[in-house]
Amino acid sequence: MPSTPRLPFDPIRRARENWQAHGFDEPDVMAAVTSIMRVHQVLLQRIDRLLEPYDLTFARYEVLVLLTFSRTGELPLSRVGERLQVSPASVTNAIDRLERSGYVRREPHPTDGRTTLAVLTDAGRDTVDAATRSLTGARFGADGISDADARQLFRILAGFRAAAGDYPEAAAGDR
Amino acid sequence: MPSTPRLPFDPIRRARENWQAHGFDEPDVMAAVTSIMRVHQVLLQRIDRLLEPYDLTFARYEVLVLLTFSRTGELPLSRVGERLQVSPASVTNAIDRLERSGYVRREPHPTDGRTTLAVLTDAGRDTVDAATRSLTGARFGADGISDADARQLFRILAGFRAAAGDYPEAAAGDR
DNA sequence: CTCATGTCAGCCTTACTGACATGG
DNA sequence: CCCATGTCAGTAGGGCTGACATGA
């Protein structure tokens, strides 16, 4: 799947060794950060491929899922950006595409004339359900990770996100 | 730093709850994958900001670091793509920019007429050293992670990468 | 001839900044 | 008047696929 053939060794492990050999600091963090970058790339590629049949990308899929969570199937665009942590312009773009695909439509907010609501259409609801089954069936492309590892990952990354200001307090007591 | 204000709760934890409430499968994997996506975004933003003064992005910085590791300071472009797991076209693009910045120059391979060597210039070497000091000084923007967490992260992600075919065998014995 | 190495053109997606219009 | 919500235009960047040219 990657455009390049596999290597006979772990390139990041190798990088860590070289890093230390050169006397650089923070080899652990370097290796962890580089790993996140690489895994992100692989995951995104796999997920987007899984979503292709549904005319979705992961970014747009996330928006759709968020809308299904709201139960009325609608949300102000500002809320979407807030939850997904992306800029207003990015939301506009994502909603544009979802609207073109017929998965969402825009509606004016009943009381606040400034805000626009993204409303999930029936097609959108059907599509997100099908896409979700496809993704969960493939464990989001992360079939190389156990549930225990996944939880561990979440825990560590939640700590980072909290420190980064993603949300106020750390997720101290985990499952 | 994010374009959006922080939320009063962890959006991913909330998503996981909703996910389960809707009866979807694989909540652990969903939360882990979403976390990687989010953390990747934050990290990349921070790192690119740190590298801006050096006229570098993380992608190009990685190329430069790889070259310093080769000791002669040169590498065939094909090797670069191999190690960094990106397509030949991406390598061409990255080297183009690095060349324009004066950090690298292209040279024909002495014996194999097909291959081109990327050669680190003195400016390139100075720049990558300075950039590395900047990054390590900021722990790559991942100051919210301890060394122990970083190692744990690397271990779990290495398992995933191995399963994904990044390299043949898992990194069983760590440290 | 076939495979490997690069380069190019074209295309897609995400995301940001800054300017604006409009409503609260 | 000032703030919030969206939209738009413009820009940057990364990456990929496919077609090609060239050399091993």
C-alpha cells in the first residue's frame, strides 16, 4: 500500500540510534513524535481509501458523525468547528462538500440570524451508518493494535492534548 | 494557538461515549485513532512554527536530518523516499525546495547514471543543527509527554507500523 | 527488452489569514 | 458600537497517480 517497498529494519528505530550517536537530545520524544507522524499518514491513507466508496474523507466523516450525535441531526457550524478543533473556514469548506454530496443541507437558525445550521439529510444518515460499519469492520485500518494498546494510546495522548490546551483538565482517572 | 477556544470537556472522550451510546463497535480503536489525528495536527502545527525561522517544514527537516546521518552527507533520492516512506514525486518536491533554500544540491551519481544524489551543503548542515537545537529545546512541541510516555508511545506505534508493513518484524525487545 | 530512477503535470485535501457582510 | 458567525479569496504545503525519458 505504501508507494515504497518495506525496509529490512525499522527506520524510526534506526533514526533514534543515529540521533543518539550524533549527541542530540530527546531521543525518546523524537522517536515518539516521528512515530505519530508516520502512523498518522498510514492511517489516514487507509481510512480515506475505506471511505472513498462513500464519497467521504475522514475529515468529512467526522462532521457527519458529529451530526448524528446531536440527535436532532443538526448543529450550528460554529459548534462543529469547536468540537473538531478546526477553523471556521475549514468548516465552511467541509460543509460545502457534504452539501454537494447531498449528505447535509444548510438551514438558517430559527432564532439567531447569524448562525447557520448543518442538517443531516436522510442520505447523509444512511451513508454515515454504512461508512461506520465499513470502518469498524476494518478497525479503522489499525488492525495492528489491540484494544488494550488502543486504550493506552488514548490515555497518553489525552494527557498530551490536555497539556496542549485541547480541553481544560487532564483525563486523570481512566477506565 | 488552536483557532478555536478550548472546550470545557474532552471532545474525544465525549465522542467515545456517544459512539457507545449509538451501539457502534470498536470504541477504543475509534478513540485512539481520533486521538492520533488530533495530536498529529497539533504537533505538526507547533513544529512547523518552530521551524519557520529556518525556512523548513517538518517534512523537509526530516530529509535534512537523514542526510546528516549518512555521514558523507549525501544520499540517492530513492533512498530518501525509502526511509521516509514517501513517493518519488514527494522527494523530488522536497529536494527542489531544499535546493532553492540552499540547503542541498543535486549531484549525479558517480557510477549509476540513473540516480541523483542529494548532497548536504554547509548551509544545510548549519541549519539542521540549529533547527534541531530549537526542536529538542521545545521537546518537539510535545512537552506534555514524559519520557516514559514517549517510550510507551513508540513501542505501541512500532507494533502498529510493523503490522502495517512499515518494516518486516515487530520491535519486540524494546529499550 | 525490462526494471529502476527521477521529473513533470495535474489534481486533491486540509488549513490558515485577512477582508467583509450581517445580525445580536 | 462591539462581538459573533459565516463566507470568500488567496496562499501554502504535502502527497499521490500517471506519463515519460533515460540509463542499467
